[in-house]
Amino acid sequence: MASEFNIFSDNFGWLEGGTLALVNQIKLQALSEGKQVLDLSMINPDLSPPRFLQDKLLESAVKPNSHRYAVSRGIRRLREAFACKYARRFGIKLDPENEICVCMGSKDGLQRLLQCFGAEQSAVLVGRPCYPAYLSALHLAQRRYDFFDIEESAELTLRNIKAKLATGLFGLVLLNFPNNPTSFTVDRDFYRSLKVEVEKVGCWVINDFVYGEMLYNGEPAQSLLAEPDMRKQAVEIYSLSKAYSVPGWRVAAIVGNSDLVRCLSRLKTHVDYGIFLPIQEASAAGLAAESGVVEPITATYARRAIALAGGLRRLGWRVPAVQAGACVWAEVPPALRGQGSLEVTRRFLQEFGVMPLPGVAFGKEYDDYLRFALVLSESAVQEVLERMRRLSLKLAGNTPADSNFQEAKVF
């Protein structure tokens, strides 16, 4: 039977099925049965935005002129605020007129960026584990792609990129550092070495920098634009979604190479009228704030990550060092390996009411991994670990599973 999407376009067959659709299906089934779910499958922040951002949004929303069409590339005040953020936090000077274009979230920004590249950049090299939204964007842009493996060291990761670029097949490299799902991050030396490699082949670079302010050590991550001359062939995507806890606002910016930003800005005039003005004004206020906005949010994620990662390790899971972001990436213990991450996820949900994201969503090579979004309170994290402990006991044959999770506390 042909896919329902193919009656519209031969290019949309990839929309059919997929891991994320199956995950959503089994979650909705559990909820429809009245079961309570500790949902760690999606990084959908549970933390409230800073109060002054909410106040600014309300203040702007009651102004009569706030409900007119906006500016597709972002109002001047917001672009200046992004420039201020990069100067203060990352030590990088940006021209708000020519080097910044506001977009409706990072997913929208990436998809539009890919439309700006020509045939020379038709093949894209992307990191693996691969965030599923990247593949969606590549499919929508009808780009060919291949992967480089993200290792647990910058040296090995760079070696993998270098080997792929040496083939001469790629015109664009898509990075995501700090990384989702692994939280792996890189330093200035990595970008210095990468610049040499991309210059050899005339390749462009995009870095999805959504977790750039969310290193757990309190320092900002390294922007690839900090490397001199990198912006000649690179842009970065900065988003407010996680760091400011406003994912529903859909506010991000493409920053860097002026030619590419100019092309993107022109493209956007043909496809949208920009973000709702009060959201742009509130976002500008947040970006321009001196300090104390992002730090408490990041500290909360760090505490949750430390608790969850430590607990999983004590239960026999292999958890790489958690450095940044809003999730924990973990390899299942030996007793669960080979069962498939989707089946393990289904079992966790049915028996214990815990819903992680199967690692296979990031590539078939990661079918023994699960990603846990840090979107539950610290007390709820402890409840998750207690339920995982019950699973460990069951696997050891010491006690039956307690499947009556409907009686559990709601989180």
C-alpha cells in the first residue's frame, strides 16, 4: 500500500512512520488508559521563564500597535540584543544589520539556511548521534547527507570529520556543540583545526549553538565564530528556547557570514512576516539583561543531570560525562542490551510509567542507548531512579516488577 503522503509528492515518503511517531503513539496509548507517565522523552522545559520576561511580554501585548505585521528578519532592537549577547557572553562582535537574522526557532532557521545553499553544497556532513530534526530539515531541503561519528574526545571527532571531508564529496558541515544528546562540547583548538580542514575543500559550516550558555561549569561554551576568519564560511544558530525556558516563543537567530545572512533575510521576506512583536520585544529584554537570567535555569538542569547520571551509573548504566544541555545520554545495562531501545522504552512505560526517548531515534547504531530529558523536578528524578531500581531487581530475579504505577504521585 502506498504511503498516504505520496499522493501529494514523491519527496514526502520519509514522513511515514519513524521512531518519534511510534514513541508518541505508545505514550498516547498509555495516557488514554489513564496511566500516569514520568515523561522524559522530549526536552520540553518545565521551568517557568524569568518573571521579567513574562511581564515584558504582557506589557507589549496590550499596546495597540503590537498586533500588526512584524519584521521578517527581526526588529532592530532584537537584532541589537543578539549582538549584545554575543559580545558580552562570547566575546564576539557582530553587526546587527548584516550579520544577524532572527528566525522562528532553530528548526525553522536551519531549514531556511539549507534553502540558501546551491548545488555545490548539496551534500551535507552531519554528526552522529544525529538529532532527528536535522534529518527532517535535510529531507525537506532535498539534500544528500552522510555522517561523521561524534566520539568522547575532540581529537577523535575531528579525525572523523577530516576523513570524510578528504573525499571531496561535501560542501557543508552541520555541527551541534554542545551536543544533543551526548552533551559533548569542544574548545577553541577544535575550531582552529576545523577551519584548516574546511578551507582546504571550500566547505561551509553551520553550528547549532542552542546549548551555548548551558555548560554546567558556569562558563559559556566556545562559539565557532570566535576563531578568526571562520565567519567567512560559517554561521551559528543561537536559540532562547532552553536557556531562557521559552520554547513556545520560537525565537532564534542565524549569526555570522554576512552574505549568507543577507540571502536568508531576503528569503524570509517571501515566506513569513516575522515573530509576534511582543515576543520579539520580550526576547530583546531578556538578551540585553546583564546577568542572572540564564544561570539559575542552567544550574537547575545541572543538579538534575548530576542526580540522574549518578543514579543510573549506580544501577549499572554507562553514562558519558554530562557537561551541558538538558538531557542525559545513557547506554543500557548488559541485561537489556540487544532488546532494542524502542522495546526497552515500551517496557519501561508499561511496567514502570517511565518514558525516555529510544536511542535508535538518533541512528540505528544507538539502539542500546536511551536519552532522558531533564524536564522533571529533582524529586521526580529520584522517583524515576527508584522505578529503575525496581527494574534492576527484577532483572536480577530478586523481586517482581511493580506495574501499578497508576497509584504513583503525579509529576
